[in-house]
Amino acid sequence: MKRFGRISMLTLGILGLSLVIGLATSRQVRAAVTALVTVANTAANPVPTQSMDAQTAFQANLTVGFNGQSVAIPQGQRLVIDFVTINGVVQSGSGPVQPSVILASTLNGGPQTQFWLQPGPSPVNLPGENQLYLAQPVKIYADTLYVLGACAGYSPSFYSLNVSISGHLVPIT
């Protein structure tokens, strides 16, 4: 019985010590009371309720070869590219060729950055054709944008890729 009493006293002592340490080290956090916010919009100055993306949406469709094309971005705006699709045909009678599309962009007048996208064979391929396809989300920022074609492997006898760019414009501050 003495042993049970000692164990009980030891257990109660540990619990009491834990309670004292817990209370001593705890900090109460009190929320600061702030003034209520009042929105004072009038009929002449209403709160916007529609998506700003719809107003700043951007799309461009280009057919590129090795010469490339510039994409017109309005002055004072930055293009944020969200999605790119590429489709087309590249042929070579000499051997295999891997086409690429390069999105070359600049920001704040800085150096050009190149983003290389490589379309692969379409799941539905006609005999004698090298139909290519790519559709993917991206995140590319551009104050200026130049789109051009490139390839690795043998020189193509025919190169034509359609590039569709989807994104939105944001003001440069």
C-alpha cells in the first residue's frame, strides 16, 4: 500500500509541476480593437464586380518559320503568358529533325531570355507527314516578345508551325 501511495504522490507531483510550467510559460494573445471599415462608394464610383482578367485578356496567333515574328505588346503594359499551343508540320528528306519554338522576351530593358518549347509528334499522324503538337501552361513575363523557329538534327525541307499565345496584360509600374 505504501508503494501505491508513493506512485500516486509522484504522479500528482509530475502533473502539478507540468501545470505550473505550462501556466508560467504561456502567453495570452489579445486582439487589438480597431475601427470599423466603411466603404463609401457611390453610383458614380461603384465597387468593381467583374473579373479584371476579362478586361486585360491577351491572345495572339502566329505562323513561324526560321525568320521569326515580333508580338505587339501595348506601351506601358507587360504580357503574362499563361498558355501556349503549337501545331504544324516539319519535314526533312535527309533524316530526323526536332523542331523548337523559341519565345524570346525582355523585362525592364534587360537582357533577352529564351524559352524553348519542343512539340512532339501528334497522336494522329498521316503517312509521310510529321505533324507536331504541343499544348501546355507556362508562366512567361514579357515587355517585348519575339517568336521564332529553330531545329536540331537534319535540315528541314519544310517548316511551318502555328503558335497560339494566351495570357493577360498588366500595367508596368
